[in-house]
Amino acid sequence: MSSTARRRAARKSPAERAGEIATAARDLALEHGLTAVTLRSVASRIDVAPALVAHYQPNMDALVASTFAAIVAAELDDIRAVVAAAASPTEGIAALIDTLLDGTREDVTVIWVEAWAMGRRNDTLAESVREQMDAWQAVVRSLVDDGVASGEFETMDAAETAWQLLGMIDGLNAQALVRWNDERARGSALHRAVEGMLGLDRFALDRP
């Protein structure tokens, strides 16, 4: 479509246009990765001139950061619901691991991997990554604390255990992006490691 036709596009309120830009950035990131969120790609997605996007989003680093935050926060909301539905902390940990390793969240894994790399040169994104990692750690730590309180888990430091668990999940999911090892092996290895970390019986995290 020509730039002339774009200039004749229907006018929208600032809130509508900002929402449209945010949605376009999110969709681009989930489909093609966080690196796909550029001024030109977002403009093309909603069929407007790049200058219009720049008017509403003059700082693309900030748009990339907010796009990352929106995507991973939504995933964390899903995980909270999964954990809340579990009958016990042990079942909650098992559900958490299985849900995050089942291969259905690969698009979000790509977002995380790219954000860690891009955050080296985008301070706004790096800050957002740290905030989201803290949020994830808080959820897992709360689950571990519940297990300690109920007598199901044994650990001296729930926060450290949560960091270790998230680090292992992140590493295994990053490996899965290049199809290294298979899903069953990754899940089994993590189950055995977490059972040891939490003082659980062997195979306590295995589910039918």
C-alpha cells in the first residue's frame, strides 16, 4: 500500500493507536522473535507510516522491553493458575516442571533467550528481564515455602532452591530449541534433580 493511502487511514484515538502498536509488537515477537520488533516491522504490521509509530513510541528500546514484559507476565499468570490447581506442593512442583518442559511454550522460550542476549545493549530491556525473573522466582519460592511448611519438602533456603530450579528449566528449554536430547529425557533428569533438592522420594514427581 502506498504512503498516500496510509495517510488516509482512519483516525484513531491515542489510546486505540497505542494499543494497536502494542498488540502488533506482541504478535511479531511471538511469531518471529523479539528481534523482529522494529519500527518498520510494527508499522508494516498495522499498515501505517513508520513516523506514526515513532510518534507514539519514540523509544523502540522501551517498546521492546514492554513487549517482552507483557508476553512473559502472561505466561506467569498461566503458571500461577497451574500451580494453584494442584492438590499439594509436590503436585504443584511436578505440574510446574511438566508444563514448562512440554514444548508448547517454545515461542516464549525464544523471547526469553533473545531478551537475555539483547539486554546486554538495551538497559531498559535488561531491567524488565530482571523484574520478570524476580517475579518468577517469587512464585516458585512461595511454592517451595508451602512444601516446607507442610513437611513435604526439605530445604534450608527456598529462595536459592527456586533460583536453581528456574536455572535448570531455562537451560533445558534453551537446549530444546535446537532439539538437543528429547523431552522425556529432559523431564526425567529434572525430576530426579529436583527430588534430590527438595528431599523427596525418588520418582515422587513422576506423573501418569
